[in-house]
Amino acid sequence: MTPDTRDVQAGGRVRGTNWIAFSTLVIKEVLRFSRIWVQTVLPPAITTTLYFIIFGNLIGARIGEMDGYGYKEFIVPGLILMAVIANSYANTVSSFFQAKYQRHIEELIISPVPNWIILAGYVTGGVARGLVVGLVVTGVSLFFADIRIEHPLLTLLVVVLTSILFALGGLINAIFARNFDDISVIPTFVLTPLTYLGGVFYSISLLPPFWQQVSLANPVLYMINAFRYGILGVSDIDPAVALLLILGFILVLGGLALWLLYRGVGIKN
Amino acid sequence: MTTAVRLEGLRKIYANGTEALKGIDLKVEAGDFFALLGPNGAGKSTAIGILASLVRKSSGRVEVFGHDLDRDPQAVKRCIGLVPQEFNFNQWEPVEEIVINQAGYYGIPRRVATGKARKVLQTLDLWSRRRVQARSLSGGLKRRLMIARALVHEPPLMILDEPTAGVDIEIRRSMWAFMQEINRAGTTIILTTHYLEEAENLCRSIAIIDDGRIAESSTMRALLQRLHRQAFLLTLKKPLERLPEGAPVELGLHDEHTLEAVLGQDQTLNQLFGWLDRQGIEVLSMRNKQNRLEQFFMDRVQKRREAAA
């Protein structure tokens, strides 16, 4: 028996173990989506290129200015954040559900990793993919539009918080999911409509008053507008309100996800 | 002697109302090689699941090396290495990464974990396959990978849930040797298996769970000594049409080349062979008709079923 083993029997614990567990989980997650970059990183780059060719060059040229910007410039923040939202969500929902499906989530359950570290690890993995894809989409956008970031710190804050929020959403979806259909329902029927109707391609000032009010019930609208304010300096929504809303959602979903992990919902008998 | 595992009044009622464990008490001493046996659905996997924190207990107390599962689950988890019944690693991950990551979950820094992973993978003959995806390994190698993963944080208690199920005899024997080696080095082992010969050969203590209760718990030696009868099958050199009278033990003729001998507690093989010699019956080979533990196990299960009926 090694001294390490005796230490374990005595309940000994090396300092920094939580940090090591967290970084292990993050490295594992980053390696996972990096290995399958053709499925994870490449598609958003192609989709964004198509959006710019169709909406930016062909249609956008006839639309003219929106909120004082050319249409191509106007849609850049929305396209970036749309990719960040979709990929942050997709990463946690697919990774955590696969872990449940292949039962390797048990590697974490039997080990002394606290639930909040599991939560933080998976969410950070989702944020990492969201940000990598966000950077790729930004790179593609620079080929088509002339972008200058008006408020860099706010831009960074909004993109990171939004990514955290949707990574949490993906995790909760995966916790409840029982089959592969369950992990595609929310992205297809909730996330995509909310994102497309969240002002990626238009300013809500173009809508009739009734639909403007309806749009205000869409939380994604706040995120896209706060991000647009960060990059272009224009927004349909007060960025402070948007930030508070995102933070509020993060607290609620974060608390819920942690409670579900503590209860072992979907992962323990 | 330190107690590795102590279960007191452990109960588990699943959400569908099934009472898998009906208040079991069990003690495993540190350094022991302990067999936990029982028919399918008896509650073995539930008990192991609770020990490993995969299943929530309904009531009762679990202590591992003095750490209470309710008060200090993290300390309990640090003491245990689990080799589950079914493959539960990421099939797409390379072998080495699976082991290194597991070490990381136990707080072992990546640099140190890499060295430890190398050691366990070399010991289990997996080093040359370290870069391949786990899904490409054969069934036997996948089992070894799960053992390597469970060992990487050097737990004082290893729980092996049917580790040799479905592996060929060569790998099974190498796994037996490996389990004996780590047990000799001080690791307490709890083994569940359906191969009762395996339990009889490897384990020093035994508990039989049946219908959610401990039906038997003792040392292997004490339990085997309580067996009253042993049956052997003898292959005869020449065909025998009819059994001669006056055999010192209970004999039966299966076919003209196969004789079954049942020996009671006070009867010896010398008596049997002396008599066979006198009758001019030559024996080519002999084997146990049934493993002794298997015989005991079947008797227990049969008795319980009769009582239930």
C-alpha cells in the first residue's frame, strides 16, 4: 500500500483537487469538440458565409441602411451571437446526454467531484465552444463587413454571459432527456424560432407596435440587442436591462441545474 | 483489524416500489478478498451501487474505512475504485485519456496522472493500445481498461462487479492473477461473480445475498467445511455395463464410461479408489461434478424458493 493510499484511507485530501477536477473536465470537453471540428466548428462558418452572400450581398444591397449601418454590418452581431447561442447549447446538451447514454457520467458520479464542479466544467466546455465558434464567425464576417467594436468590454461581457446562459440551458435539457429526440426538440422548436425572431436580421422598430410588444417577450431579443450595442453602439433595448435579464436567467437556470445534479435527476437511481 | 466496509440496516426501495435491499448488515475487513454472491436480481448490484454512490439508499448506514457515506461522501468516494458490470467509458475517447481523466477527477495533477496511467496501462498490457479509441478494443481489453481506470487513483478498496464476464479463459486467468496480486499488496477487494469457481478460488470471505437479504456470511473455509456431500464424475478406461454391489460410497452409472460418485462428509476418496481397484475398474480421469460452492449456492436458493412457494 502506498503512502497515498494510506492518506486516502485517513480521509486525506490534497489541496487544489477541485481545480484539478475542473480543469480535467474542461480539457476533456474542449478535446471532445475539437476532435469533431468538422461537425462543430466548420458548419457555422459555412452558414455564416451563406448568410452574408444571400442576405448581405444579394438582398441586403436593396435593403439599404438600418439604424445608420449598412445591412451587412447590421446583421454581423446577430449572426455571431446566434452561432454562440446555438453552439454553447449544443455542446452541453450533446456532451452531457452522451455521457448519460454511454453511462460514462458514472465516472464523475463515483469520483469525489462536487456537483458544482461538474456543472462548472460542462458549462465552461459549452462556453469554450460557443466562443471558438463566435471567433470563427467573426473572422468570416470580416471578409464581408467593415466592423469596429464600439464597446469591447460590454461586447465581451454579453457574449460570455449569453454563452453561459445557453450552456446551462443545454445541460438542463440533457439532464431531462431520455432519448436523442429529446435533445433536438428544444433547439428546433424553441431556440431557433426565438433566435430568428430575436432581431438578428431586423430592428424591431420596423415592426407594427403590436408585434414590437410581442417581440419584447423574447429574451433572445435582449441579448442580441445588447451585443449589437456593444459592437455597433445601436440597440432597440437598454443594454443595462438586457444584462440584468441575462444575469437573472443565469441565476435561475444555474440554481435549477445544480439542484437537479444534487437530486441526481436523470443520472442516479 | 480495520474495517473496510460496514453496512448496517441497508435498505433500498426503488421508485417503482421494488424493495431491492431489505435491511442488510455486512462487514468487510481491510485486506480481505470478499465474494458477494447471489442470483440475478438478488440485490448485489444495488448494494454495490449504493457503496459507489450510483444509487441512493432508502435507509441504513454505509461506512468505508470509517468514513460515513452521509457525512463525508467525498472521503468514501476517494477510497473506492469501481469496475462495473457494463462498459461505462466514452467509447470515442483514446484509452490513455480515459485513465488520465479519471485520475484528474480524483484530484491527481495531469503530469502525475500521466505517469500513473502509464504504469497501470503497462501492468494491464494496454500500453501499446493507449492511443486507440476505446471502442476498438476487444471485450477482454475493455474489461482491463475498466480495471486500469479504477486503479489509477490507487484506492484501498476495489469493487469488481462481474469483472470476468464474457472474457476468454486466458484473460480470465490473467485477471485472477492480477486481482490476487493487488490484494496481496494490501487492496481490499469485493468481487461479485457468477463463476462460483472463481469466488471459491480467489476469495477468503463470502456473503450470499438472496431476495434483498444476506442469506449467508462467513469465511470461505468455514462455509465449505459445512458442505456435507461432494459429487465426482469418473471416466472409466473400459466400458462397464452394470455396477458391482457393495460400493463404500453412493455410485451411479451415467453411461458405460462414466461413473458418478457422491461422497459424504466422513467418506474418503481412498475408500472409493480402493474398492474400484478391487473390482478391477480402472479410472482414466476424475472431476468435480459440481463446484462445491455452486452446490451450496444452489441449495440455498432452492431452499428459499421452496419456502417462498
